[in-house]
Amino acid sequence: MRITGITLTDEGSKILDDQHNLEAESTVKIRKITDDLKTFETEKQEQIDNEKVKFENHAQENRSKTMAQIDTRMQELFKMKKGKELEFAQEEKIAKERDGAPSSKMLSDHRGALKDLDDQREGERLRMVEGLDAKEAAERAEFEGKMGLIMQAMMNRKRMAQDRMSAINKETSAKNRSKENEWQNRTLGWLDRAQRKVTVKEREDAEAAEAERKRKRKR
């Protein structure tokens, strides 16, 4: 029994050492997973930041270029109107010299034509601006979709890392419990047997002492 007790004590110490080793190994594995996740997230965040800068620069350059094109087109239409004004002024001058005054119909037609040119210029400006806004919105939606995929990949990687770390902790805990439970069961069995043996020995000693007392009284 004594040898068994010493053996169980040694095994208990070894199990404790093994538990420490398993926990140390788990810590190393978890640190590796954590470091890899941090590196991945840093790289992806840098990618997102760089892509955002590139996109915003592109959007600004495209808007500036398109607005310059719109301005150029507006100047062209404005010159066209000025040309028409000169043309109409000449017609009105001829009519005045010929008829004493341009007719009200001529003046009305000229005013209507000039207004049409103003409306055309404003309509084209609105169309070009709306086209630019629509293009920017489509490009931004596409860009945000791409960035969303990167962010989703980051979240998936984080969940995967958390699952792996949880599995490592559970595996380590299960291994430690398995060895410890088996050792505890054997130790409890040994303690029970040892206690029963001590109880039997105490009873036998008590019976022997009682028998010795009785033997002495008979003398």
C-alpha cells in the first residue's frame, strides 16, 4: 500500500507537470493565431485605407475634369446665344430701316428663340451634372461593395481564429481532465482501501489488547 501511495504521488506530480506543459503549448498556439490574425487585419485595413484614398482621389479628379467639360460646353452654348442675339439684332435693324420698326411677331419669335437657347443650356447643364452624380454613385456603390467583401473577410478570419482558439482550450481542458480524473479515481480507490486496512488493523489491535487484558485477569 505504501509503495502504491508513493507511486500515485509521483504520478500526480507528473500529471501536474503535463498539465503545465499542455497549457504552455496551448498558450503558444493561441498567441500564434492571435499574431496571425492581427497581421491579417492590419494588412487588410491598410488595403482598405489605401483603396479609399485612391478612390477619393479618382472621384475628385473625375469630378473636376467633368465640371471643366460642363463649363466648356456652357461657354459654347453661351457664345451660340450671343451669336443669335447679334443675328436677331441685325434682322431687327434691317426691319426697322425697312418698315420703321420690327414687327411684334419678329420680336416675339426672337425672344422665344433666345429663351429656348437659355433653356437648352440649363437643361444640358443639368443633364451633364446628373450624369456625373449617377456615375459617381454607381462607382461608389461598387467600391463600397468591394470594401464590404474585404471587411467580411476580416470578420470571417476573426471568427475562424476564435473558433480555433476555443477548440484548443477545450482540447487542452479535456486532456487535463481525462488524466486527472483517472488519477483521482485510482487515488480515491487507494485511499478507500488504505482506510479499510487501517480500520481492520485498529480493530485487530483492539481485540488483541482486550484478549491480553482478559488473559492477565485469569492469572
